[in-house]
Amino acid sequence: MIKTTNDPKSAAQKNREQLQNQRKDFQERNRRSHRLIVKGAIIESMYPQTLTMSDDEFRDFLLRGNNLDAMREDEVGEELPW
């Protein structure tokens, strides 16, 4: 049975577009996964104590180490504008 549609795109063309979108999404996920793995490895090599931390402990560790206000004040001797 042949299906007729009002859509000018054929089923084959829609399928090709869907496959292209799936490939693009897969590649983006792979790039993100690679980036996260590399950055995590850098942190673990610089701070070996993070290997035994729970997720919450690790998050707290990162938050304590990223006090932007303190870093900015140390660099230029003034507070951040925000």
C-alpha cells in the first residue's frame, strides 16, 4: 500500500535527515564525554586526594577552590563589579 502525504519531502529524505541528526548528536556527546574525561584526569593528577572523595565532597572541594571574589581581589586589589 502506497502512502500519500501532503509533505513535499519523501520518506527517504526524512530518514536521511533523521540519520544525519542522530550522527551529529552522537558526535556531540562523544566530544563532551572526551572533554569531561580529559578535564577530570587533569584534576585527579593535580589533586590525588579527589580520587577517594564522594561526588558531594568533590563538588564542595571544587566550590571552595573557586572563590572568584577572593581570586580577583588578590590579583588587582579590588572587588568584582557584580
